[in-house]
Amino acid sequence: MRRRTTIAACVTALLTTVSVGGQRARAPFVVPTWAFPTSPAPTPAPKPDSVVLHRVPHSSRTYTMKQVTNGFDIPDWFPNAHPVMPSSVQYGVAPNARACGYCHLPDGQGRPENGTLAGLPADYIIRQVAAFKNGTRLSANPVLSTNSMHTLAKWVADSDVVSAARFFEKLTLTRRNRVVEVTKVPITRIEVMLYAYGDKGTEPIDGRLIEVPELFARHELRDPGVPYITYVPVGSIARGRRIATRGPAGPATACLTCHGVDLLGKEAVPPIAGRAPSNILRQLINFRTGARHDSASVTMAPVVEKLTVSDMVALAAYVGSRAPNPLSRVTLR
Ligand code: HEC
Ligand code: HEC
């Protein structure tokens, strides 16, 4: 209830500012529901199969679906790709604190609907979990559940958050997504909190940003190697670059001034380059509506204040298409 009230209050505040704003009336900011894909999880949850062994490319391991969906002893397709996981990342604590690696994957590459933790500063990770716990980090669309993080944050021990944060901080984010500019996007369906390819055919992109795994089955197997494709309107990347480098409200708000020249983070400011564009977009919207309103997020408030949804799509396309780590700089576009 409290959560709904807070968001309703934010929306009202935005509308009020616009209507009494004086000089030039701007259209009120309306949260685009398509940026928060949600379909109900099937109830009762289907019983996962415990017989058929699955594989993913380049891994010699095999897991049944029952093992893949075990949040308290997670599948690890590529054990050599990361240091030994602390217990908080591999096992969690039953029955409420699932292992971080279940949703953010053992190498921290994450999934677009969860977020990439690889390479985020430990302090930032710890502060975000605290913000989920104390209700200062919500979702601008209450229908999209950040419940998993709220529930988890409530139950997880502080020492487990610290061990997980130190582990994820040391990992390197690799490039997994490809941003493609289109006028028409393949038809998609919604799988709980993510788009997946749907029926054959295309439809107008219509100003949206649609991120899909190349193969939904690999996403479901929690394969950290599955590529993602992000469809955005034609011209988005160049437009995003302009806004990011000049600043939406002048040079002081240029992304580079705080997030670093390559957007790879600077001191307490998190790296954003090469992260899932759909997630970047949602975070910009969350800052814009005040759904994210912990004390550090006030820094982002003036940055997003005047952005339209289309500006945010452009920024997410640009930021998400940047090299995610210094070694992959050659792939910069
Ligand atoms: C059941 C799934 C699930 C588990 C388990 C989980 N998370 Fe998350 N996590 C999410 C989702 C969903 C989000 C995205 C929420 C949002 O963007 O509003 C998220 C977001 C985050 C973020 C924000 C990332 C960013 O870029 O701002 C951090 C930090 C985080 N989780 C840390 C953790 C840690 C540490 C653990 C283990 C102690 C953990 N999570 C376990 C689902 C999970
Ligand atoms: C004045 C400094 C400043 C500027 C300019 C700035 N940021 Fe940020 N940004 C921050 C800080 C600080 C945070 C962390 C906020 C928090 O801890 O809640 C942040 C967080 C973010 C996040 C969330 C990352 C995550 O993993 O959750 C995104 C996305 C982001 N910024 C995008 C941008 C973009 C795009 C621009 C340019 C249009 C920009 N920022 C400009 C300071 C800045």
C-alpha cells in the first residue's frame, strides 16, 4: 500500500509542476508501461523436470530444469569464468534469501530484468540493497515486480550482502548485447519480466526499446553466454551520444562528467557502459518519477528532470552500446 501511495504522490507532483510551471507548459511525463514488461507467473508454478539433461554452448556441464531453477544451489555453467562464489552467491539461505547468483548469475553478467552486478563498486551494491530494504528504491511501474529484491533485502544478512558485493565488484562485465536501429521490430511476447520473440512477422517499433534474448531457452537455462538484441528507433544511438556528451540540461549534466569519459564509473558513481539497455531505461524512468529516491539518487534527479521517454530510449541505446570494460575498448562504436 505504502509503495502505491508513494508512486501516486510522485506522479501527482510531476503533473503539478507542469500545470503551474509558468512559461512553457511541457507535456506531463507518463510512465511507458511497455518499458516494464510483465506477465503473471504461471500459478501453480509448473513442477520442473528432473530427468532431461540440458546443455548450453561451450560448457561441458549438464543440468536438469529442477537443478536450473534451484535458487539455493544455483547452476554454474562456467565455473572457470569467475572466482569461487561466496555462500551468499551460490547458496543463499533457505527459505527466503535466495542466492544472488540465481538472478544475477555466477559471473555477475545478470539478466536484463535483474541487472548486471559485475564490476559495480561494492559500496554501491551494498547501498542499493539497503535502498531496496528501506523502500527508497522502488519501481516506477508498481506492476513490475522489484518484489524479489525487496523480499530478499528484508531477509538477507548484512554480512552476506558484503561478501556478495566484494565478489561481484571484482568481476568484469563482458559485452552481450547488440543494439540495432530499426523501423520495424519482430513481434514479441512477454515472459514474466522480459520480452521474447513471439509470432512470425514484424510491427512498427513506435518509439520503444525492446530487448530480447537471441534464444529464450538459453536465457531460461540461465546461460550467461546468451546474446541479447536491443531494438531501438533509427537514429537513437547518435542522438543518445549527443545528449550524453553535451548534457540534457547543459554540460554539467553530461553523463561523462560523473560516470567517467568511457562511462565506466568514477569513484562512487557506478559504471553504466554496456549494461542491459532495457534496464538502463527503467532506471532513468525510476529516477525521473522519484521511484528511486535514496539520498545518492538526488544527484541523478536534475539530470533526468527534462528528459522525454524518447531521450531516455536514445540514452539507453547509446550507453548500452558502449564498451563495458576497458579491454573491449576497440569495439567502441
Ligand atoms: C530472485 C531474483 C533475485 C535475487 C536472488 C537477487 N536479486 Fe538483486 N535484483 C533482482 C531484480 C529483479 C533487480 C532489479 C530491480 C530494479 O531494477 O528495480 C535486482 C537488482 C539488484 C541491484 C541493483 C543493480 C543496479 O544496477 O542498480 C543490486 C545491487 C542487487 N540486485 C544485489 C543483489 C544481491 C547482493 C543479491 C544477493 C544477496 C541479490 N541481488 C539477489 C533480482 C534478484
Ligand atoms: C552529477 C553527476 C551525475 C551525472 C551528470 C549523471 N549521473 Fe547517473 N548517476 C549518478 C550517481 C551518483 C548515481 C548513483 C545513484 C544512486 O546511488 O542511487 C547514478 C546512477 C545512474 C544510473 C543507475 C545505474 C544502476 O546500475 O542502477 C544510470 C542508468 C545513470 N546514472 C545514467 C546516467 C545518464 C544516462 C546520464 C547522462 C544523461 C547520467 N547518469 C548523468 C551521478 C550522475
